[in-house]
Amino acid sequence: MTSYTELESSGSPTIHRLALEVGRLRSEIFFVGISFVIAGPVLTMFALSSCLGTILTGHIFACVTDLAYVVIGGVFFVVGITTAFIGVFAPDPTRAPPPTSFTPATLAAIPGTQVTCKKCGKGYDSSLFFCPSCGQRPV
């Protein structure tokens, strides 16, 4: 699996967006775990109350189907606790240091920057893929 630092240091905007999502993933894992911790006992209580209702009406063996929901509620609770602990103890993502050297290719990625053509010496906007005067591409 790729680390957050490797994702952050890559130059692709898609990879950069993915790296920012990895940073937010820690809190999302925690909140998913908390929602499972809440949903598990609620499901179990609904199943137990339904089972109690069927027993009180005289159908003792009818609550067997409700016991599956009791088990599923317990599984949700255990999975929620585990997921919440993972969200709490997951390490904070570390950011990579910004690049220190700017090459013409990295400057070309920044819109609005003026680039000087090596062939003819004229300046042009970095959003262009080549010099409008001579057609030279930045190297």
C-alpha cells in the first residue's frame, strides 16, 4: 500500500487529491465505528423486544428468527468498537516537504507563471504547452 508521504510528493493532481482524502480518512474511520457501536445495541434491543412480544403472545418458538438479529447486533457492536479503536490509534499522516527546486516543467504546471523560452528568449504564460513565437516546448 502506498504511504501518505509518497502520495503527497507525487506531482499528479489526482494523486494529490487522494493524499488529502487519506488525511481525512482517520476521522471517517472513527465515526463509522461509532455509528456501528450505536447501531448494534439498537438492533439488538429491537430484536429482543420483538422476541419478548412473541413469547408473551404464546408463540415461544417464533422468536428464533429474532435471535439472528440479536447476533447481528452484537457483531455490529464488536465491529464498531474495533473500527473506532482503529480510527483512534491510526497514525496521523505526515506531509512531505515541498519541492525545493523548480524546473521549467514544474513551473509549467503552475498557471499564471511566466516562462522564458530557451530558443528565442521571449516570455510566455506557463499554461501554454509551447512558445507561441517559435514552438519550443519547455524541458
